[in-house]
Amino acid sequence: MRTGKVMGRDWAEARRADRVRLLAGTLASTLADRETFTFELGSGHGHWLAAYAADRPQEACVGIDLISGRVEKALRKKEKAGLTNVAFLKAEASEFLDALPADARIANTFILYPDPWPKKKHRKNRFVQPESLTALAERSAPDARLHFRTDDEDYHAWTCVAVTGHPRWEILPDEPWPFEQVTFFETRMKARRDVIARLRP
Ligand SMILES: C[S@@+](CC[C@H](N)C(=O)[O-])C[C@H]1O[C@@H](n2cnc3c(N)ncnc32)[C@H](O)[C@@H]1O
């Protein structure tokens, strides 16, 4: 007999599969004719990626966030600036990676001021984990970069350890940060701690 817990898990998995299918359709048209793109995970109100896309009109850019109101604000920035090379989508990161078209590759990933999940018992919620670094590597282009910025000392140290210990990524200690634009959350932060990594050949 199937328990309530098993039925609940089946239902959650079916809902996830539906969201991934829908997102795959959106991404197939968003990324049509684009071999690579720049990806911002947790793009919030869109300050950073809208400015980046305006600065690099030849690059396709996709920002995702879980919160609809933030995605709507980002979309208003895109429209106001008349940008045609950036998309902002409401999506969860692992679902986004699963939904990407088979031939689409991420050239640059930016994770700016992610939720730090400071309590020990919540650290499993951080995006940077060995499994998600593997999933990101599998969807990234040769020589891809991962750019991570936080104010949080512990999350910074955690990311250094996770990336250093990962077989697919290597930290580039001397690489300069490629583009500066203050994000919405950055205005509240006191520190800036960066990690830049490269996908290993
Ligand atoms: C602290 S905010 C930073 C937003 C923006 N990068 C900035 O600096 O202003 C973190 C954002 O990541 C989003 N987020 C957290 N986990 C996510 C996930 N798994 N997939 C997509 N977005 C996520 C949250 O909704 C939130 O808007």
C-alpha cells in the first residue's frame, strides 16, 4: 500500500517534471540560435544582469529567480532599457539546468550575494554543493567561468573548499572580476568576497 508520504513525494516529483517541461519550452525559444549564454542564478531585481547585458549586446543572457515580484522588476528594467539580449525567468536553479536545451551551453555563471543560510543545519540549502557544481559543469561550455560573490565570510570559505575539492572546476585566484555593477542586495552589504573558477578542460 502506498503511504501518504510516498504519494506526497510522487506528487512533488510530478509537479517538478511539469515545471521543467514548461521551462524547457520557454528556453528552447529564448536560446534558439544561441550556442552559449551568460547565466545569473538568483538575479533578484535585475540590476546587475540588465547592466551587463546592455554593456555586452552580443551576449545572450538569462537571469533566474524564485520570486515572481523580483523577476517582474527585472523585466521592467529590461523593457525600459530596450534590451533584446536578456531574459529574466521565474525558475529554480536545478530545474533550470534540467530544462536547458541539449545544445545550449553556459559560458559564464554569476552568483551574486546568494542567501547565506548561516545556520549550520541550513547549509544544505546553499546552492554551492558538490552535486550542483557537477550539474553546472555538465551544462557549461569549454573554458566556462563561475563567478561567485558574497559578503558572508563562511559562505565564501565554504565555496572555496567546495570548488577546490571539485574535479571539474579550478579556482583562478588572479582573474579580475569582469564587470562591476552594484546589485540591490549589495547596497546593504559591508563586504565583497569573490571566487572565480574555470571549468577544467
Ligand atoms: C539575497 S538575494 C540576491 C539577489 C541579487 N543577486 C542581488 O545581489 O541583489 C538571493 C536571490 O536568489 C534567489 N534564489 C535563491 N535560491 C534560488 C534558486 N535555487 N533558484 C533561483 N533563485 C534562487 C532568491 O529568490 C533571491 O532573490
